[in-house]
Amino acid sequence: MHIVILAGGVGTRLWPRSRHARPKQFSDITGDGRTMIQATVDRVAPLTPYDQIYVVTGQQYAELTAEQLPQIPKNNIIIEPSGRNTGPAIGLACMHLYKRDPNATVAFIHSDHVMTREDCFRTALQRGAAAAAEGYLVTLGIQPDSPHTGYGYIKRDSVILPAEQGEQPVYRVGRFLEKPDLATAQSFLSEGCYYWNGGIFICRVDRMLAELARQLPEGYAHLQEIGASLGAPNAEEVLLAQWAQMPNISIDHAVMEGAECVAVTPLDAGWNDVGSWDALEVVLPCDENDNCVAKGNLIAEDSCGNIVYSDKTVALIGMNDLVVVETEDALLVGPKSQMQKVKNIVEALKAQGRHDLL
Amino acid sequence: MHIVILAGGVGTRLWPRSRHARPKQFSDITGDGRTMIQATVDRVAPLTPYDQIYVVTGQQYAELTAEQLPQIPKNNIIIEPSGRNTGPAIGLACMHLYKRDPNATVAFIHSDHVMTREDCFRTALQRGAAAAAEGYLVTLGIQPDSPHTGYGYIKRDSVILPAEQGEQPVYRVGRFLEKPDLATAQSFLSEGCYYWNGGIFICRVDRMLAELARQLPEGYAHLQEIGASLGAPNAEEVLLAQWAQMPNISIDHAVMEGAECVAVTPLDAGWNDVGSWDALEVVLPCDENDNCVAKGNLIAEDSCGNIVYSDKTVALIGMNDLVVVETEDALLVGPKSQMQKVKNIVEALKAQGRHDLL
């Protein structure tokens, strides 16, 4: 199996740790001493040799990627000239892979997700690969544990590969559903045959390219030009010229929702996309006062349910359910329940021209 | 007028800025670019030449004092071998002063107080000096603006020096009162003839020494030995030997409460002893959301009434009435109303053996 790690995002809501110059995947968010992309590589390393692991990222992060992942060949760092969402990023990776191995099966995963049960994740990828070998475009369907309205959902249909010992079945996909309202999400949860769409896909490269050619013909034409130039002296020039005309589209809209033979493999691996600071208490252990210390030395006086990320000793007095994040140049304090508003802080800094803090 | 600045305290409740190695008087607490002791010297500099300004402090702070106050002659830094409260500290200073000028009038002030109206403070010292010249031991009586239960009170009696243009009278002291309960403090406030005892005194040196001789004869005997040795080769040896036997006693208990001819000069100068972080909003201006930023760059999202002290950009989301203090190695967050509990944090650190943070 080949693995492509998508690492082009920025992660604004994890400010002040996540910055344009060093997005969250290149930072140690969970305090385990590894950056998120390093943990991602370690997580899939048992499945495949390092020279079959690729990273798609922006030019500005090429050096960081190479520094943080010395075990990955530099040629496996695929540069997208600008962010065009997951559709073109996956298409570009497929062109590179197809040139190396037209029969490749590939998993597209993210550089900034956490899995608390990594073996379940690897098993799901392997199950997905089995279905992908038969021609399916496979998506991992994340077992929902709440009626979350921030994710798209996937409805499963009939079984393709029956359950094996300790493993879940692979299902045909009934349909992809946009982010629902709360009532709809609640009904999804109670019906039990819906999964969150975590944007993790497994497929044969030739199948993905065939779907792109069929469903996104213009974009595919650009990808073909790029693919034809790979290895040639003008490769970068062609890439820049073609990429500039590439549509900005997610792989869901570009391919998955309209594809033939789409399957879903359930994933129950403690997945979390750590979209905001309050997610840390889900993926990290808490102490006896429900305080979750990702980094730092906490002295809690009458303080429960807080999330702390700091290089320092942090003393809390009578504070509950807060997030306290401290970095070299900034400090964030707010209730866990309001961590979506971090983007307002980032907007305010932008308005102040404080690009040093973005 | 001679001025003696008492600078031996530690200021635990201003942790994490105030440390054993650098107590609050040697730190810039108000964010004006000067340490508290530097601001204290600047405040009295219009009254007297620098060579008549003295500092009493511990050996461990002698170097800090000399560094921060290069305008003060090094000989004016008077070392107390250990903290014995204000009685012995003032007695020691009197011995030094008496040797230089037996007729000296001296004001004893503190290194870690703030006055928002500095001219009123200087005027009060001058009024006090006028009464002191006539033999009174004068205390500044701080005009109370709340029924504070953390200070001793002074009840005024008859007028000694009548009010002059723009100045308040000087009164004989009726009595000194210990820290009252709330009901008593409220009655003091409504009666209007009570002041807070801020521990600021003005007197002739000979009068203070006479009172020490009369009221604290054993302590005075030690001071006499020390005074006799000043300038001699064995001065330090004598100081250490005598100081070890010195009682630990405040000047109020040792002298003021039992003294003859005690006067009080009202002080309405926006005095604050900055005993804890919540005092900052009293002595510093607040912004339109009642946030008080002593140091740092605050981005406040739905956040009012907070006090911020940090070298960084501080983003608050939905936080009200908090204190947020950040130093090189520690971070403190808690409600303004619970800042007395900072001492519990210091105790917890002590129990953990974290002397690097004390």
C-alpha cells in the first residue's frame, strides 16, 4: 500500500500554536514530543516502507516537512503551488504515483488527525485496501459518538466484505450527506447506519484517475499535462501554469459523491481531527480533577475541567472548564465551549496588521 | 529632610512576578518601565537631594538596590542582616542617621507603594515634617475610601497645625486601632475621623531613638552597640552579633502605640500598597471595556474587567473579572476576587520543592 499524507492546511482555530509559518501538523499539539505529522507517519509506518509514504503540501512547508520527516525520501514530498482543496491535491498525488506504479493502491490520510487506537486505524486501512483492490473507492466512515453538525455524513448500504474476526464489514455507500442540522444529526445517530466523513480514502490510483477524467474532465486535462512533464526539465514550469487554472474543489464534490463503486469501512479508532483546543481533553488523559495538561506543570487551586498547553508552570485559582494556551509570543484564555471563537481573535490580529502573530 | 525607604519585604501575593530573588519592589509591577523602588525614589526626589535618601534592605538585595538606584550613594544602602519587622529596621536606620546628623528629620516610607497623586504625597510629608520638627512622631493617615479590614486604623484627635491653603490639618493621634472587623470598619468610615495606618512615619531621629530607649530598652541596647561600631573595622561583626538578639517587632507595637506626642497627617494621594494583583485596576487606567493592561497587548473578545500583565499578546475570549499574569517561567489565571489565594499557590510550590519558582 502507498500512503499519501495531505498536509496543506493551516488550522486557524489552534492559534496561537498553529501559525501560517508553522501550521498545527508541524507542531506538537498533544504534548507527546512529536509533531502531528510525525505521529501520523509513525502511525502508518507498520503498514508500508517509508519510500511508499508521500506528503502533499505547500512550497512554504517543504523544508519543514523534510526536516521533520527525514525518513521519507525528499522526492516523496509533492508540492502543490497553492491550496486548491483536496480534489486537485489528490489528483496531483495520483499523477506522481501512477508514474511510479500504475497498479498502486493508495490511502489518502491527513497530517493533523489523532487516533487513540492506532491498531484499529491500521486494520481499517487494510480492510479498505482489500475493497480498493477490487475497484472500489473506499472511504473510512468514522463511528459517530455524538450528533456532530460540523461533519458530512456517509450512509452505508449493503455489505461488500462481511465482518471477519474482530473486524468490521465493508459496506457499499448509500449516499454522502452534507453537514446536517442538529435534529437530522440526532436521527442519523439513532438510526446507526451513518458515519462521519473524515476525508480518509483508499483506492487504486487508476480508478481515482478514471473518475477524475470522467467527472472533472477540465481538471484532469491539467493533471495530465502535469503528469506528462514529471521528470522533464520544464516540470515546475508546467506545474505552475496548469495549477493556476485548476479548480478549487474538494475530492468529495469532485469525485466521491458521483463515483461508481464507492465503499465505506467503519473506523472506530478514537479518531479526532483536533479542530479546536477543546478537542484535547478527548484525545488526552485527564487528571483526578478532570484537568487535561497537554504541556506544562499545572498547579490547580479549586480548578477543574481545564485544558492547559504551556511551556511554563500554570497556576489556576478557581477556574473551571477553561482552555489556557501559551506559546512564545501569545497567550489564549477562554472557556472550552467558546473555542470556535479563536478565529475571531485571528481576524482581529489580521485587522491590526499583526502578521507576526498569524 | 532625610528619607529612608524600607525595602526588606518579599510580597508573596504578587507571585509569579514577585520572587524571593526579586521581590515586587525590584520589579516593574505597574508597567511604567520603572521598578516600584525606582518610582518611589523619583516620587520623593523633589523633596531632598539623593545623598539624603537611604534604603534599608536585606543583604541579598543590596546589589539589586545599587543597580536599580545608581543615583543613591552606596553608603546609603543600609543592610539588615535578617528581617526583624519595621521596629529594628527603623531603629537601625536611625543609628546611621544620628551619626551623620543628630538633628535630622526623617521620613520612613515604603519601597512598594503606589501614589496616583504624587504632589499630595510630597505635601503631606512636608506637613508631617513641620510637626516632626516640633517633636511629634508623625504618621501619615490614609484617607479611607472603603471599610477595609486588612489595615490598622488611626483615630485622630485635636488639631495641632491648622489647615493651610489646599493642605489638611495635622492632628494629634487619638489612638491606634488593630485591623477591625467589617462592622467596625464601616463605623470608622462613617464617623470620618479615622485613617488607615499605611506605615509611613516622619520624625526627628533623636525623638525616635528616645522612644526606642524608653519603650524597647533591650532592643535599644543592641542598637547602641551597633551605632557605636559604625565606621569601625568590626562594624559588620557587631551588627551580626547584636542583630541576632534583636526582637522581631513592628514600629507600631514597639514605639508608635505607646509614644508621647504622636500626630497624624491626612494623606489623600491615591495611595495603594499593591498587596495583590487586583489592586492594579485601582492604580492604573482601564480601557473602554474596563480591562486594565499593566503590560502586554490585549485582544479582548467579549471580555470585560480583566487585569493583564504579560510580555505577550494576550487573547481573552468570554472572560470577565480575571487576573492573567505571565512571567518568564509561570502563568497565573484566577478571578480578581480570589487573588488572596495566590499565597496558596506559593505554598503548593514550596511543598513541591519548586524553589526555582519562589
